[in-house]
Amino acid sequence: MKIALLTLIYSLSVLASFKAQLGTGSLTPHFSGSKKNYCNQWNNTGIIVNKTYYLTLHLDNLGITYLKGNDSICSEIDGLFFEYIFSRTKWNEFGVTVGGYAYNPGNWEKHAEKTPSGINAPEPVTTKYFGRDVVPVLALSWGIHLIRGDNWSLRLNNLFTPVIFNHSIAYEYRF
């Protein structure tokens, strides 16, 4: 498996502008009119910090990301996202991301039952996709190279939707 992945990465790097990112972390402000029972919430602000890991592969302006981690109630998720970069400078990249992540709705029901009175249990926006409960995502993306070397960067990756923003750190290697 390792050799197949390395062969694929090398083959793609010869064909075009290819880069890979390993990312972690998730700082996600949730905007709501009421106090909600989120996991890892900072001072009841709706800003949460969750464990998330992802691998992104970009070929020219197209990217694909596999994500694994926790959602707003610290329940496990896994997702797939596609990105199109429409503007790139040395330090910034702007694009559109579409995809979603699967979650277990039973965990959300249990979380709602344990939520103290006077605090609202959060509810995800959801759809069914091949029999799985999925949170769909359509976002503007903005990648900022915080530190940039000849063929590597430390990046701040940002996703912006009308209701949730997400920020994470990634190491990028450009082949």
C-alpha cells in the first residue's frame, strides 16, 4: 500500500504542479442566537477546538481531501472534499470547496438527552447520501502560507460558509 501511494504521488508530480498537505486541528466558531452544548467549547462562546486530521492532494488547481476527526459534539466523523483554486499568489490561495462528512446521528440524539436544561442541544444540517447521514459543505477557501520555503509551507487553511468558519494548520510539500 505504501509503495503504491508513493508511486502514485511520484507519477502525479511528474505530470503537473503537484502538492500534498498534511493538516490537523480545527478551530470552528459557531454563530448562534442561543447558548449551545458544544464539545471543547471555549468559555460558552460557540468557538470549539476539535481533533481533526486530513490529507489533501492537489494537481494544478484541483484538490481532493480526506478528513477524519471529531464534530461539534466530539463524535467521530470522516469526510471527502473537492477544491478548485481560482486565484493563487505566492502567499495566498483562494478557491471553492464542496463535499461533506459522515457522522453518527445516534451520537447526536444521546448528546441531546444529556444536555442540561436551559442550554440548547446543537443540531447538524444533514442529508442522506448512499444511506449515510452526511453534513454537506459548500465553502469559500483561503489558504495562507505562514512560512514558505522553496518547496514546502506551513499553512493556515480557512473555510468560510454562511454559518460556520473553520481554521486549521497544514504542512504542504510541493513536488
